[in-house]
Amino acid sequence: MRRWLWWAGSYGLPRAVVLRQARRGDALARFVLESEKGSETDTFIEELRQAGPLVRGRRLSVTVDHGLATAILRDRRFSAMVPPREARPRPLQWMLDRTDPGLPDPIAPPSMLRVDPPAHTRYRGLVTKPFNHRAVEKLRERVVTETDRVLAELDWATAPDLMADFSVRLPVAVIGAVLGVPDEGHPRLARWGVDAAPLLDLCPSWPAFRTALGSLAEGAAYFDEHIKALRLVPEDNVFGDLVASGDLDDRELLTNAALILGAGFETTANMLGNGIVALQNHPDQLELVRADPTLWPSAVDEIMRFDSPVQVTARMATCDVTLEGQDIDRGTVVLILLGGANHDPAVFSDPYRFDVTRPNVRNHLSFGSGIHTCVGANLARMEGTIALRALYERFSEIKLDVTPARRPFVNMRGWKALPATLIA
């Protein structure tokens, strides 16, 4: 009951508002509901774009405008702590305080994703240091090795699924190396990552939330023991360096381990799956990268822009602000639809065209912008470039056996399964 009450206060009430707004024809609410069904949402994004740079609501405003989204993400007057405690009615906050499951939530403080300076500056400095050039280059060897191993197994697979058997397996192996989890623990990492994905969404259902909490509890118990072991015997990996620094307490380590797992595994897996579908649906672009492999890095960024693995983020104005000609009152929460901003025709010509030669493709916002820009962006780009190139060099022909179906999420955009026929 305690967990249900916490879900009801944190997600159930917002979900009820979304349902009510959808019945009234609200484009944002319909975007949320259609995303949960796995439907395409371009129509609703363009409705929002036609309504102006900032579509104002009673409690929530929304933007799909690239210029305004970028300005908000870079402006220190906007907080990542959404919603702040003080914004909630006191009775609701009282209930949440007393029903909090106390588990390491990847999108709640002290997660680096949801704190402002000076706490964010401290966390980011600690996490960025182990993600230095040397560490990423060391991980390059792991990416190449794991890619070769996964592809070798695909050679013999009787019914390969390029989502489960490729797009998921590779990032799990890499994030396992980042967290110092041995190979035998990777299946558990994958299950925890998949189960916890709804927590990265806007308003997950009660069944999805209950499953996520179960995996979070299991993962927290594992990483609690893992942290104790790393304190006794330090390891040379990103998480090992974080533990050895002594600058983070156990809750900070557990929460940011959950964030690293969610952000590093889930988003990269979806990027790889989205890339396969985009390339299969645009054979002319596939032929371009086959003919000129130097285009692969650009292709990976175009995949991130064209079919963004992360669709949504939010910020709250901490004072009255004027940006890009828009007056935004203190306390206004702005929902930023990153996927919509990545299709802004003012920035990207013919934005719904997939083009691996797009000259300004790195202007996309899939890795965020400003102080919260993804610390693993270079690692993700490197994984995508190595893995997708190797996949299409290994197999002369790839055929998807069914029309892919979207996963039923608003924020984490990807595919349920990609069963395929592979010809060497």
C-alpha cells in the first residue's frame, strides 16, 4: 500500500490530468497517450509547433522549438529539480515523505540528472574525470571485442532478434565494464535496465512502476555489496574510480549507478535499434555509408536526431525570464520535447528526411545541452559507429522479418523486437 500511495502521488495524479486533458483535445496529452500505445506522434508534435515557440498551460508549458529549447537548457536560471518539493501541496508532500520507498531512483536527487549547482558541479566533476579520453579509448577496445563476439554469435543464430541479440547485448557489456560488473552479471544488468526504464518516463502505470521498484531493490542490494567490495579491493574502471575517490556516500553512489545503468544502457540500446530501422527504411542512405565508411559518425548523429532515443526533458524557471522573445514566469515548468526540437525546420532543412550527409547534424539535442549535457555522449557515439559499421560489414544483406512495433514509452523511444534474416 505504501508503494501504491507513493506511485499515486508521484505519477498517478499527473496521469489522471493527462487523461483529462487528452479528452479535451490537448495535443501534448494526446502525444503522451499515443506514445504509450507505441504510435507515431509526428502529427501532435507539429500541432504543438504550429501553436508557437512556447505552448502555455495552466501548470505546464511545452516547447518543440529548437532555439527556445537550447536557450532553456543552457540557462542557469532554470532548474533541473522538477518538480521541486515546495511546488507540491503540503498534504501531498507529507504523504510522499512517509511512503517514499527509499530506493535509488535514477531521476530523483541525488541523481546527477536532477540536481542543480553546486551539487551538480560536484557530481559532474567526479563522473567526468573517469570518463576522460584515456578511459573512453580503453572502452573502445571493449566495444570492438564485444561487437565481434556478439556478431559471431549472430552468425549461428537460428532466429536472430537485432534488438535483444545485438542492440541490447552490446551496451550491457560496455556498461558492465563501466560499472565493474563481471560478465556473468550482465544478464541481470539487462533485466534491471529494461525493468527500470518506465521510471525514466513521464507517468508510468502502476504495474510498470511496481516491476521497476522490484528490480531497483534487487539492483540496490547487489550494488551495495559491490561498493563494499570495491572499497576493499579497488578496480580500474569508471565506477571503481568513483568509489575510490571517497567523495560520494553510499546513497549518492547507488543513485548514480542506477543513472549510469539507465542512461548508458537503455539509450544506447535504443539508438542502435533505431539506427537499424532507419537504415533499413532508407536503403539509399545505407548504400552511402557502405560506400564511404567515413560517413558512419555522421550517420550515428543523424540517427540520434531523426529518431531520438530520449524524447523529453523538463526545466523550471527559478525567476521571471525572457528568452527567445518569450516571457516565462517564475515557477513555470517547461516540458522540452527533444524529438520535436530535433525536427525544427528552422534549423534542419527537410527535417523528416533521413540524411547521413546532413551538414549541421551535431546541432541535435539528443544529448541535451548546457551543464547537463550527457557525459557519455562520446562513448555512445563511439559505440554506435563501431557497432553499426561492423554489423553492416559482417552481413551483406539484412532483412527485417516483421514491421517493427514501438515500445510503449513516452520518453525512451525504441523498438520491442527486430527479428531479422541475416545473409553474410
